[in-house]
Amino acid sequence: MRHEVARKLALSYELAPKARLLKPQRHEVPCSNLRGRSPSPLPIYYIYPTMFESIILGLLQGLAEFLPISSSGHLVLGHELLGMNEAGMFFDIMLHAGTLLSIFVVFHKKITDIIVGCLRRDKNQLREAGYIILASIPTALIGLGFKDALEGLFENPRAVCVAELFTGLLLFTSQWGPTGAKHPDNEGVKMNWWRALVTGIVQGIACIPGISRSGSTISAMMFMGVNRKYAGEFSFLMSIPAVGGAALLDVIKWAKCQSAEKVAQMALENPEKAAQCADAGNFTPELLVGMLVSFIFGIIALKWLMTFLQKGKFQHFAWYVWAVGILGLIFI
């Protein structure tokens, strides 16, 4: 019987990439075959978007990642509208990786200066790198510590809409911050260790889908009196460890789940662990196209936002996210 369960699980795993959508399959594993564990249904499913859906989701990710309107929230709502609400996080994380590359393109000079400066032990660049690392620590602790709860929110579109309304409130009130739109002549203060730490905590909270990472962190820095232009640059530079780390963890998970034999063995030894491979996803042409689209539009959105930020029009995005949140609560 053990071999039969393993064969069924391995077969469903091997066939998954050949279908755009393989509905969840549940394999009942008898207690006697799990060394005293109770029967555990193992959902094995993969959802692969069509090329059109990948382009749309890549477009949403590319524009929403850097505009302060929450890319994760738009992806959740996009999945809902496209009928892909069962999809795991792998597809979304890889789209985030696509936009991550656009940061290296737009801020290549700044990133190069920091790397070269650190190698030459330049105090200013070492301090800048230290602030980015410091801000990344609370983000990682929050993201990993509340991982299960955060992933559950990706399946709740109405909660995302409420979070969008909160994002709108942050954006709208940011204009009254010391370096907000109401104080155009204030050059602001420099970043320091406690401001970097607070910004990192805010970025961790922004793991909640619907709360804009860029919107919340830039708003927080303007509330703390940080220069607007610097706030925009720092917000995107500090996203590199956060988004890059999440993408790396998902790639590692994907690699571990690529062997049918290993997944089948996990099903016999640890059903809960094997079930995690259900949303491990796969690299498909559609996914790669989605990543390319998110990369291109990420560059466009990034340059657009920096212009809006310097012109003091950051708070105008509040009206859009409020509209998204309200319409979502009405129609979803």
C-alpha cells in the first residue's frame, strides 16, 4: 500500500506541469502506513496561467510594485478577477523578482556607489549599507514569524480591500508630514539608525497584501522628516534584501519539490511537509513572460513615482487606492 500511495503522488506530480490547471487531488493515506499518524489528505495541485493572464498579472505587478498602491493587493484581486484565486504564492513571488531587477537598472549608479564605497571602506557608503541591513532585520523577523498568517490573507480579497483603504489613509495624510507636500521647502533630516529601524518595521507590516510597501515606507520616512527624494531611493534599495530573500526561499522550495521520488517519500514520512509542494509552482514560458513584463513596466513605474514624489504629488495616489478598496468591497 505504501508503494501505491507513493506511485499515485508521484504520478500526480509528474503530470501537473502538462496541464494548465490540475484540480486538487486528495490521496487518503491509512493510519497504519504513516507510523501512527492519523489519515491525512494531501492536496496536490498546480495552476498555470495562460499567456494572456501572465501578461496582465505582470503588468499589474510592474506598475503596482513601485507606485504606492500595493502590488501584492493588486495581484490578489487580479487572481480573483481572472479566476486564479487558488494559485500559490510562487507565481506572485517570481513576478516580484522581475520587478526587483528593474531596481538594479534604475538605481544602478547608486547601488554601484554603495558596493564600491564599501569595498573602499568609505564611511558614508558603509553607513548607507548599514541602514539598509538594519531596516531589513525587522522586516525578515515579521515576514518569517507571521508567514502562515500572512499567506492566509492572500486568500481573502475582502481583507485586501480593507488594507487598500488603510494605504490610502497613509498616503493622504503624508502631505502633512515634515517633508510632505504641505512643506515643499523643507529639505528634511538625514537617515539615522532609529529611523532605519522604524522604516524596516513598517516594511514588515507592509507584508500584509493591500498595504503598499513603497507607500507605507515613504510615508513613514516623510512623517519622520526624511528628505522626499532620499526616502524614495531608500525605500526601493531596502526592498532588495526583502524581495530578493523571499524569491530565494521560494526558488529553494521549488528546487526541493522537483523530484517526484522525493515528494513521494515525503508523503510517506511527513504528509504535512509534502503538502507544501502543492504550491511550489514551476518555471513555465508563461511565468517567464510575466516576469519580463513586470520588469519592463517596473522601470516605467519607478521613474514615474520618483517624479511624482519630487513634485509633491505623492498623496494623489490615495484617491485611486480608496476607489479600489471601496469597489472591491462592493463587488467581490
